[in-house]
Amino acid sequence: MKNFGVPGTEEYSGRVGVFELLRVTPDLVRMKQHEIEDKVIYDYIRKTQSDYTDIYENTYSLIRQGVTTLEEAGRVLDSNILKVYNINRKSGLT
């Protein structure tokens, strides 16, 4: 992969970013302003934004595709990806 001449970035060549994108709507802003519980907000996002994929789902998808490893995902994110992976592995989804 080409470095594009940016000094000190050689170690990142070939890496893949993992993202979580969320459309911040007026309803979400109001919910946060009224200090609505995070779980309620998360459930609302799931119901209203069909294209929303959280960072753990995105990472899990990359693991299943062979783009990254479970160990790398656990190192970069935190152990939650390991918990998700183990739950899915036990249920036969891997």
C-alpha cells in the first residue's frame, strides 16, 4: 500500500479503520438534553436508523470476513468485542 510520503506513517500501511457512524437528529439531541438513559437512546437509534451499525458489529463483521483478527480487535477496542464474539460463537453464528 502506498504511503503517500507522509513521514512516520509507515506502520499504518495496510490497516483498516473501524467506524461507528450515527446521524444526530433533533430527537436524539432532545433525549440527551433530558438525560434519557443511554439504553433507551440506543434502542431508539436501532428502531429509527436501519443503517446504523455500532463499532462492535462493524468489527465483528471484519473478523468474520478475515480482514482483522479477534486478538487485534480486542487490543484496539476493549474486551467487549471478545464477549460478543464468544456469545456468537457459542450460538453457532461464527
